[in-house]
Amino acid sequence: MGVRRLMSLLARFAPGSISMPKERDLAGQTMAIDSNIFVQRFFRGTDGGCDERRHLRGIYNLTKYLVSMQVTPLFVFDGQMRASGKEIEMVKRKEERMRILQQLEAERQRAQRVGVMVGIRERLLSDHVRQQGIQSTTEAVRWLESNCTYIRARRSHSAQKTIDGRLDELELEASQLLLFQLGSDTQMENVAQLDTLQAVDALQIYNAERIQTLERRSEPLRTGMIEDCERLVRALGMATLVADCEESEGVCAHLCRDSLVECVCSEDLDVVAFGGRLLRGLYAGDSKAPLTLIDAVAAREELGLSRESFVDLCILCGTDFASTIEKVGPITALRLIQEHGSIERILGLQKYSAREDFTFQNARNVFLADGPPRFASREQMLSRCSGMPDPQTVELLLPMQSQPHKQTSDPFARGTVLL
């Protein structure tokens, strides 16, 4: 997310800019939270089941977690007016959503085929069970052989290492096993010893999980959901800031550059391009990956680049705001920037061709945009942005599903809300 392949580049050429702090090292710090990243994660994730308030429950638990770490968070949310300059990325997102919808339709069709396979399997186990449309063994064999041909054709046009590819493989295996159990003459290798019941059951489970995941990914996150999360955080007594007409990660990075926060909690490497200290991996669920802190200033110093040259390096690596130069990867980009200092000088060599939509000046303006500090001090920032604890609003947005709790002025008194 953000600047592509920047992390591996820094790990190789500026390792001193990367550290792995422990959670206890963060106690007492003030952090800017790139909130939309977390709202998206909680909304798209499958841990919350079909709970329509899963994004709110996730934000509630995240806030409680940060307080337990003795961290002072400032939650920065995207406003309704989004920043300009991300037209390329918006097109990519629309294309990605169309691809997800196509995958979802394919999995729903698979679910229908699996239903037929379940009926055939039941027929094998009991002469009393009949599946509509499968009136005889001959018809069952014909349908299964046709399905095997269809799946083989799909596999020849798709990557085998994807989730969809593995599901195709499992469906083909289950169909072959059913053919074997039906006594078909179809030649099969290494399938006789496998369990037909387990194969079909596994396919049914994985298919259902895949449909649920794709439905989540295809569902748009509505503006009202973001607003409700911001209301909830304020009702918990925390500080919030809405970034209208700006990138939230850019606002977070500017707060960091102005020494109003120690770091930015996000997964978006754009924070580094904006000049902030990025903390990745916080509140990552069951992930055992360590926390990672990337310091943009330390990276520039170790690479021997000015702020302007470092931004040009990030643009050449690839960002949401512009395309790139053909045949220039991150390592080549670093060498060229260190030798020539800017994108204009690289293009002036007449050796490299820019791709379509290489609007590097637009991207540069976004990353280098400066303005006066939003706040004179950290104390002023927190006093102006903090909400008043309001347990009633918390209860309104996130009703408890357990027994009633005692009335209290502490919005966290009811404990952790499990996702």
C-alpha cells in the first residue's frame, strides 16, 4: 500500500531507518492514527461474521487497546471531500471492484455445482436420496465428466497458485472422486484412496468462505460508517481530526513533522513519502509479525537524499498519484536519483520513456505540500480535538448484546466488545 517496493529498498540500502520497537516502548507516546485503514480492515474482515456494526466494534476495541498501552491517540479520518490527484488510483479501484464482482459470481456458480455434487454424493450413500436433475447414474456420470472438462478449461486460463485456482483444483478432485465411486471408466491417478465425503465437504466449506470474503470486499464502505466511527471515538473521550480535501496519511505525517505526535500508526507507506515516522503492524490481530517503525528523515540521511529527491524516488517506485518510467525499478530509480537528483534530469537523458499518466509534478505537489502547523502545541491539539466521554452515545452506536451494565461515566467500563 502506498509507495510500491519502498520497504524492501530501504531494508537493503537504508536499514538504519527501520527499527522494531516493542509495544512497551510506545507507552507515553502520542500517535496519529490513520483511522480509515483500520475501519476498512474491520469492515472487510470476516472476524465479525454478519455483524453490521463490526467496524464500530473494531474501532472500540482498538481505542481500548491503545489506552491500555498508555498511548495518547489522535484519530485522523478522511472527510467527505477527498483530495484531488488520485484519479489513476480511483480507476484502478473501480477495475478491482469489477474483478471482485466477477469472482463473486463465479463462486456463486460454483456453489450451485457443489450442490449438485452433494446430491450425487448422497445418492451414492443412500438409494432413497435423489437430487433433482440427476435421475440416473448415467446422467450423474455425464454431468461430472462435463464439469471436469469445464474446470480443466478454467485452470488452463488461470493461475494455479491463487485461491480460485486452488478451489478449481479441489472441485476437479471431488468430481473425479465421485466419478470413481460411480464406477465410471474415466482413468484417474492417485484418487482411489481419498475420501469422497471429505473432498466434497471441504469444497463446500471453502466455497462458502470464499463467497463471504468476496461479498465483504465488494461491499462499499459508506461515508456514514466513517462518520459513525468518528462519533464513537469522540464519545469515548478521544481526540479526532477530519481531513477534508487532504489525504489523511498526509495530515498524520505533517503532524509528525511538526513534532505534535511521535509517529503515525498506519500501513500506508505514503506516510514515509510525506516525511513522517510510520509505525506498521499495530493491532494486527493474530499476526505474529513484529512492529516496524520506518523513519523518513533517517532514510533520507542514509540514502544521501534531500527531501525533494527522496519524494522523486518514491514517485519512481510507484504511487497512487502517478504512473512510472518504463524499465526503471526501485534499485535503478535509487541509482538515478542519487546520480541526477530529480526526475526532470533523468528524463533529460533521453534514455528513459515515461509511461502514460506519468503526472510526476502532481504527485510531487501532493507529497511536498506544506503549510503552517495546525496547532501551536501538542496540548492545544489534544484540547481542541478531544471529545467528552459520553457513555450514552457509545451505547447508542454500539449497543451491548449481553446483560445490562451499571450506569457509569466511564465509556470503557463495559469492557472489550468481541468481534
